[in-house]
Amino acid sequence: MDEVWVHIGGIAKPHGIKGEVKARLYTDNAAFYENKECFFVFDGTRYKSLETEYSKIFKDGLIVKIKGCDTRSEAESYANEKLYVKKTELEKLKEDEYYFNDLIGLEVRMKGGKKIGKVEYVFNSGATDIFEIQLDSENKTLNIPYIEQVVSVIDLEKGYLEVDTEFLDV
């Protein structure tokens, strides 16, 4: 079976002059990745390991020291790289918590079961997570907040989520 890779964040920019970089992560628990020995980057054809000397918590992300990267100039070459891990290395979630990549592609249904589209993208707006829905009936997308009043059911096994369209212009 092929590895499943998950985009967990990215390298923002160098930090200091000794080859460290700042990494932003798509998680509420950056501590899970503290002291991680290896992340992965995608070079366009394959995933390559990015071994670290250390990684430590810094604000909402990490400071990462990449092995063999000892100057600010070398660190600049990693700016804007996306960071990946194997899906099997992800933190185990609590009930009713989901990884964004598991939600993408889910069928979107209204209460009652009528299909209205599918989840194309998930992002955080700062206030809440947002589902970008590609509507079946029109060539347009609809952004809906992931809040209890709008999204009433998420069923990964059956491949759908259910929304209360009373709150939506559908």
C-alpha cells in the first residue's frame, strides 16, 4: 500500500542566523511535533525526508533546526516549503475531531438526505473552520462555517456531512 501523506503546515522564514526556520502548523497542538526528528517535503516527484536536529515550540508553531543547515542564507532556501508527515504519524484525535484532509471530498447533504455538493476545501478563518462546498446545481462554491447550527452530522464512514440549509442561501 502506498504511503498517504498529509500537509501539516509549512516553513515560513528563517529565524536568527544559525540556520533555524519558523514553521507554521495546521494544528491546535504544535507540541505534538516538538522534538520531531523528521518532516518531509515534496520536490515535485517524490517526498524527501527533512531531518531535524531539534524542533521547539514558538508562539503558534515551531522553530526547527534542519540538519546541515547552519546559516541564515541556507535557511532562506527552505522558505515557503510545505511540510508533510505520513498519515500514520498523525496525532490520534478525540471523538468529533477531524483532520481537514479527511473531510475533503465528502458529499454534502441537506437535512432529509438531498445531495447539494461536495467539500472541496477546508480552512480556518481565524474564528472557525470553513468548508468550501462545490455545489452540484450551479458552477459556484459556497463557504459554510463548521458550527453546530449549520453542520449537524459528519459521517466519515459513509462519506457525507449534513447541513441545515435554513441558515444558508441554497
